[in-house]
Amino acid sequence: MAPPRFMGLTGRPLSLAVSTVATTGFVLFGYDQGVMSGIITAPAFNNLFTATKNNSTMQGFVTAIYEIGCLFGAIFILMFGDYLGRRRSMMLGGATMIFGVIIQVTAQPGSTPLAQFIIGRVITGVGNGINTSTIPTYQAECSRTTNRGLLICIEGGVIAFGTLIAYWIDYGASYGSPDLSWRFPIAFQIVFGLIVCIGMVWLPESPRWLLTRERYEEGETVIAALRGLERDDHETQLQKTIIMESIRASGYANRKGTPIKALFTGGKTQHFQRMMLGVSSQFMQQVGGCNAVIYYFPILFETSIKQSHNISLLLGGVNMIVYSIFATVSWFIIERAGRRKLFLWGTVGQGLSMVLTFSCLIPGTPGAAKGAAVGLFTYIASFGATWLPLPWLYPAEINPIKTRAKANAMSTCSNWLFNFLIVMITPIMIDRIGWGTYLFFALVNACFIPVIYFTYPETAHRSLEEIDIIFAKGYCEKISYVKAARELPFLSDEEVERKALEYGLIDEASGTYGSGYATEKADVTLRERVMDEKGVETSFGGPGMGAGIGGV
């Protein structure tokens, strides 16, 4: 019997196809972040949408209303994502974005073009909110444990490449006809949306979601296809058992999803504390000033550094090249440096860059303003290498299996809510307080340092089960989770089991590791031996430990 196939692929090629479609969704995310930067002050755009002409408040509103749509999309997944599944959610997100784009580019003079454009922006945002809340989970559930962190980091990094594409398309289209200069850049994102929608028609559903919905044969088929094995292969059956173990332990057994109230519990599992770490990382990413630079880089150059619109667009494109190059840095150092160090290094780099920027703008001379340009370049380099991917990775790691999907959706809601706030107020701040805008962001970044240093535990080189032990240790010994992570040695599967017994994680609910809200006592324990169909007995260290697909 040959391994099952999807899209005619199996094993590594199929996994690569999954990653390609998933990362395309984040390229689309990045493209949408950058596309308005070169359009919002373009003469052709302002002549059609007259309310945006020389009106920083309306420019901020038209740009930022997209984030409100993204917030609604994230809330939609929070409520209905477990029912739709990952595959249908991504197809819905891509289709919604395409529909919103069509509404935007068909706006015509003589009626209410601005209202139509704003409606289209909101609808496109809803689609992007659906995708950004779903894609990291889908990627994680289809990946092996050994490369899960890297793949999610790559997803975060390719946001920069999407923004780079948007900037240069904006710049190229600025030389075209008035309609082309703004309609084509917005319409081009349909290409990425089609790749996501069409690709997901043939790609598999998440095996974990299928098994959660008790679609056992389909889940088994997907596991076998992703690993390039036959359905009755011993490893396929073992992976299926491990995933079922994690489902039982997470409280999904015999229920269709985790209740939202589970996010707000404490105790040894510390669901609320862990959710807030993920939420705060997305909050700090936004209020640190990243989108003040990404969305409005050309405007910053025009208003603060007094360059022409054409030169501002060109410099914006160069800045995005720097952004994209540094976005790849995290792919190579994320495991070596660890999460805490990258968070701290990035914060210091961003803060000092903002200090350089506002200091050079105070004199108000063209020569000094060039130093401000350097500050914006160093800011985006620091952000791209650290804060760009980390808030997408950290919530997926720090949250326990029981609440991971909903906690990630809450983190994404935080991202879009504060994204809207910063994008809305940035042009107003630049107009009213000038260099004070950059002083504000410098001070905000300085405030992040103690929060990260005292509350963010290191998760690098830790299995998901070890992270559960860190929070149980901190709770039981009444020490900070940062100290607990520092004191806890790296554990083997057997040592994780012993620590789980020591801190009472197994006894806390239904008799299995980290079970929390399980509605019935699981019929297996950490020390159970799994029998495959051939009668071969195989030991494993507990639900999802080191366990390929099921370990997420």
C-alpha cells in the first residue's frame, strides 16, 4: 500500500507545499501592511478621495480602519474557528480578502467612493484577521516538533517580504496613469489570495483538528501523508495515539472545543498568566512604533525630513530591503540566542533608534534630519530581526495545549486592536507634535525592558511539556516564572513525567498530564504502553512529548 497523497504529494514535498501556502498567507499580510504607505498621499488617490487630501486624521482613519476589520476577523476565529477547521478558515479568509479588494478597486467618482473604499478595507481586514489567527496554528499542527519554531519564525519574517513587494509596486505604479498608480497596487494582492484559496482546496486539513472532531480515518490519512508513510505503518499509528493522548489531556475529548472561561484560570497550569504573556507580546510589538514606521515611512520622510514624494517612496523601498534582510536574521539565531535575549536586544535597538531620530529632528535643519533617516533605518533593522517574528512564535509556545488555539486568537486580537490605535494616531502625532512622536516611542520602548526582564521566561530548547513544568514550579514554589525557567534543568521525557508528578500536574484534574478541564478520566496515563496493530509494544513519555505532529 502506497502512502496517501494530497495534491499528488506525500512526505517532505507535501509538508513543503503546506509551508508554502501558509507563508503566502503571511506575505499577503505584509503586503497589505505596506501597500497604503505609498498611496495615501498620492495625488491621484487624493483627487478621487478628496477627504484624504492634506487631512492627516482622515488619512489615518482610511489606513487604520483595515485593522478594525482584522480585529473582527480574529474575533470570528475565536468564536467559530474550532467549528470551521483550519483549512476552511484559510479558504474563507483568502476569499474574503479578494472580495474586499474588488470593492476597493472598483470605487468610481461621482457617487460615494470613499465610503465604498472604506467598506472594502474593512472586509479585506476581516479576511486577514481570519488568516493570521489560523495560519500559525495550521502550520504548527502540520509540522514536526524539530522545525515548528523555525517555520513559525519564517512566517513572521516573510511579513517583511510582503511589505517590500508592496513598497516597490507602489513606487513603480507611481509612474503610471492616475488610476494605475493606486488601483494596481491594491488589486495585486488578489494574486496572493488566490494562491491561499486554491492551494487549500487540495491540501489536507490539520490532523489534530480531524482527530478532535472524531474523524479518525481522515486524521490517520493526513498523518501518513505528511510523513510519507502508509496508514498502517507503526509510526503512523504511534503518532495518531500521541495526538489522541494530547487531545484527552487538553480536555478536548468528547467536546467540540475549549470554553473561553478556561483562559481565565490560574493554579498550577496558569492559563491566564500564560495567555497574558502572549497578549502582551503582541501589544508591545504594536505600541513600540513598528507600524508608525512601516505604514507611514514615506510620509515621515516627506513631513519630518522634508523630502519629495518620489524620493520618499524610493527611500521607503530601500528601507524595506533593509527590513527584509534583517527579518531573516532571526531564522538563524532564534534557538541560539533564545527568546528573552532577542526581545531585550530588539527593544534596546528600537529605543535607541527612536532616540536618534527625535534628537536629529529637534534642530530642524536638513543636515540634522539626515541623521533621523539613519534612526528610522536602524529601527526597522532592529524590529525585523527581533520583534517582527517573536510575538507570533512566543504565544504558540508559552500557552498550554488546552488553551493554545483560543489564547493565540486573543493575542491576535491584541495585535489588531493596538495596530489600529497606532496607525490611527501616528499621522496626527506627526502633524501636531513633530519630533515628539519619536520621543514618545523611545519612552514606550524603555518601559518594555523591565516587563520582559522580570516576567518573560525563556522557552528556547524546551519541549511544550517542560514549559508546563516551569509554570507549575513557579506556582508551587512561589517564585517568578523567569527564575523557575532559569533554575529548571533541561529534562528528558522521563524527568518531565517525574516533575509532573512532583508538582501535582497529573493529579490536578482527570489523571493525565495537564488535563485541566477534561470531562472524564482519561483511560491512559503518562506511563501507559501503546500496542500497535502488529502487537509491538512501544513506550512514550506522555501526551505529545517530542512527538512530531502531535507535539504542538
